[in-house]
Amino acid sequence: MPAFLPDYCIPENPLDPATFTAFLAADDSVTRLDERARWSALQEPWNERLLYRNACAAMHAQNSLVYLEELVLLDGFAFSGAMYPDLSAALGILKLWQKALHGNAAALLSAPMPGEEARALEWEMTPDDPAAQERPEFFYDPAWDGAGRLDQWRSVWRAMNNVPPLLAAGIVWDAWNTLLPEQQGPWRATLLAALVLRARGKTKHLLLPLDTGQKLCRKRWSAVDHQHVRLQTFFDIVGAATKHASTELSGLESAKERMCLGLKAVRKNSRLGDLRDLLLAKPLVTIPLACKVLGISKQAVRMLIPKLRSTPREISERRRYRCWTVP
């Protein structure tokens, strides 16, 4: 069966008056957020905290529900429930975003696939190869030509050198959704766009959680929309993501100030400061997670949390499986 290779045309004038207004607003908000993150003492825990919700939002975009509590516990090796495919997929997305956050964005964009270089070997297979014949046609189209689609996407990415970073990220995002080099990988579009912003120096101190922005603004990429409409959708997603990230940072800074009041009269070997840092870095904390990370007993965790005053808010309202968060 001959491979069908879609074509993506880079628009000559990608910004019409309405799209240009959305572009300016999104560009300004991203610049302000990155500059604020540059001088924040909570840059590292804030970035880590954003990625958990972003992974859940990425699964939500695929019409799958993953509980934030389960993802945090699984990542902290404290999950004792039953595994299911959506939770496993969310953990994979979280690990990939974490690798992108701490890695070289330009190098990841040049790899065969961000974080999954081995998939390039699969794309080099022909339908006559025995390994390719083992792949079920119910899930994979043998005539998809992922390598050709990926090459075309890379040509779009290389053509963005002289384009403003935010506009380049939007076109890269739109091109990935249009070409789909990986049949079951449309969720990578937001990760690639975030990597473009980081590689071009627009977001040097964060990895913008675009999946969270997509969930909050309730907009998605649609093939039936015009390119200008799709780009405006992307700028709206960026605006929602920056607003969420900024609000999260403000809340963490305020929570840290309040919790520091309980650390003035503690011993040097107390784990209270480590517990505070854990609460700032994780969207929620349970007693098993705190025991695993801090290496202390359950009774010690129960005694330390009240010393942080009323800032850690208990959200479980249960006696056996208690859970706290920093609002």
C-alpha cells in the first residue's frame, strides 16, 4: 500500500489583526513570567509542581482521567493501589516533561523523538520486515510513513530560525498536529512547543505547562479550523498557561512566608524544613509519601505538620488516609 504523506504549508502572513493581538498579549505574559521566575527562590519546586498537573491535563486531552493524588504517589514510590494503563501513561508523560525541564531543549528537539530515540528504529522498518508485521494494524497503519512525516516536520522547525519564538512555537505545534509523525502521539505537540520556547530563550527558567493551559481555556486544535484560527487558539492556550503558572507561584511564595514562621525555634537536626520543602514541591502530600521521601516514621510526620501552623490544608477529611496540600 503506498504511503500517504500530508503536506504542511507555512503561512506567508501567519498573523492577521485578531491573531496579532492575541500574539502580543501572550508574548508579553510569557516574558513577564520568565523574568519573575528568574528572581524567584521557589523556581525549582514551582517548576516541579507545575508538571504534575500538566501530566494529568495531557491525559485529560486524550479523554482519560488520572487522579493527581495517584500520580504524585506513584512518582514518589509510595503508591499502593492498583495500576491501570492511563496512570502508567501519565507517569511516562511526567517523566518526559521532567527530562525536558532539566535537559538541553535544542538537543532534545534535534533527537529522533524527544526522550525516545529508540522509536527511530521502528520508523525505519518497512512493511516487509518481520518486526513491522508483528505490529497490529488495528492500532498502527503500516503505510503511515512516520519517518517521512517527521522529516517534513523537521523542515518546518528549521524554517523557524528567523521567526519570533512564540510564533515559531505555535507553527511547530500546528505542524505536529497536522502531520502526526507518531500515530498515537498528538500529546507531544505541546511538549515540542514548550521546548521551542525554551530553546529559543523565551522561557529560560521554566517549561511552560501548555497542557494545563489547554485544559483551562477549553480549546483544542481542530483540523477544520483555518491556520489563523489554530494559531490564535495556541496563543490563548499560552495565555491561560502563564496565568495559571503565575497564580501558582504567588500562592507558593505566600505559603512559604507563612510556614517559615513555624521554623524560627526548631532544632538544627529537625526535619521540619524538609517537610516544608516537600509541601512546596508536591501538589499534595500524604503520610506514606512524606515517610518515603524524608525517611521518618508516620508518627513523626503527624507531629511535624501541626508545627507548620494552618498553612498545610488537609483535603482528605479521613482518619486513615490523610492528605495535605499548600493552597
